[in-house]
Amino acid sequence: MPYAQAEGARLHYEETGKGHPIVFVHEYGSDHREWEQQVRFFSREYRCVTFDARGYTPSEVPSDPKLYGQDHSVNDIAAVMRHLDIPRAHVVGLSMGAFATLLFGIRYPRMATALVVAGVGTGSNLDELDAWRAASAERAEKIRTEGWHEMALESGHSPTRVQLKKKDPRGWNDFVEHLREHSPEGSALTQRYYQGARDPVYAWEAELRTMTVPTLLALGDEDWPCIEPNCFLKRTLPNCGLWMQPRTGHAINLEEPAAFNREVQSFFSTVERGRWSLDA
């Protein structure tokens, strides 16, 4: 089983296909397996890399809280790329992975040829930030003590997740079963020190206004916590586009894989032809 060494943790990865690299960065509630439908599609023409974040087996699960957080999450993308001798890549992230992907564009712009930032922004509401942090700490403790067996069902029935169950019951069942396999310790530490302690996207306004990496924002129109942050990002990022999929919740790539793949493929094609920028 292949691993890339990052600071304080070895990260399990998989790669499929040949061509320009795409690195996929998973969300909090999933792992590298959430990208299967994208890997099967894009590996026909691209070198596709998926990896499991620290705290998600078979990657290592550090016990030190200092080895979790937004800085590690963005640096881990770079660590996997360097291990695989990938100087530049398209980077695709969902939710927690989209947060890291966006920050990657700020901190490692020379390593990013294009970014797909899907379902980003949960926990960014400034009026509710203290409540979000407190709830994250409480949820982390519950995961640590109770594990994922029942909480996976709770997550799967949340207002922005139940859409997957209605559209694709088998896919939803896979989501729940995969979530139940996650490390309670790793999930709890990630929830508290990454999910609950990260910056709101609004905090990066100055950096975002100067970030020129071609970026596609992808969003379901029923992913309520993320709608306002994505409107902010559309107004702020100078080289981005916003795609919103109707009647879709948070896990947009799982709910609508054909539409997601089509839009991302079109975006990559436009970038690769040098036609993404609207400058004359």
C-alpha cells in the first residue's frame, strides 16, 4: 500500500491513469473512495490521484492535536504531489477538501493549474462563528466516545445530505457504511482542530482578490450553509466561475456525478486551451 510522508503523518494514496495530473481532496464525511466515479471518468485522459487525509485510515491517525488543522491540510496536498514528483496539477476538493483546495491556491499558486472548489463555506457565517466552534467541539467529543455507528445515520439524514438518499439509495448506503469505518479518534481530532478551528473564508478576502489560479466554484442549490460564502467568493476571486446544480445538496459529486464530471471536464478543457480568462 503506497504512502506519502507529510509532516507528522504518512498519507495513503492511489493513482490511476496517465496525462496531466488531477489531485482529488475528500470531504470530512468521506475518504478517497468518494471520488471513484470521477476517477473512472477522468483517468481515461488524466493521471488521477486520490489520498486519505491524516486521521483517516489507512493514512496514519496522529494522536497529537497539533498535527491537525488547516495548515496541515493544505501542506498535505503539496506533500503528496512532491512525493509523486508532480510539479503542477489540477486540484479538485469537496467541502473540507474544497477548503484545503482554496487555501492551496493561495499558498501554492505555482503548483496549481486549475482548482475545482465544491461545496465550500460551512462554518463561515461570522454571526454564528462562536456557536459553530462550540458545536464542533461538542460533536468531536461525541464522535470520540460513541463512534460513528449511529452518527453516520444522523449525518446521512441531515438537511444537505438526505438528497443523496432520495436520488441514489445505494450510493447513500455506501456513504453511510464508509463513514462507519472511519477512526473515531481521527474524526474527533479533525472535527475539533480542523473543521471547528479553521478560518471562515471571509478572513482570506485580501489574499483571494489577488489569487489568479483558474477556479470553478461548484455548488448544490440546497447546500444552504454554502450559498452565501460562494456568492462572496464569486464576487472576490478575479478568475473564477460559479456553477450551481439545481435540487442538489452538499455531496454534489455523489448526487450528480454525470453533471459534475461534465462541468469539470468542460472547465479543464477551457483552461487547457488558454480560454478561461475573459481578458481580451
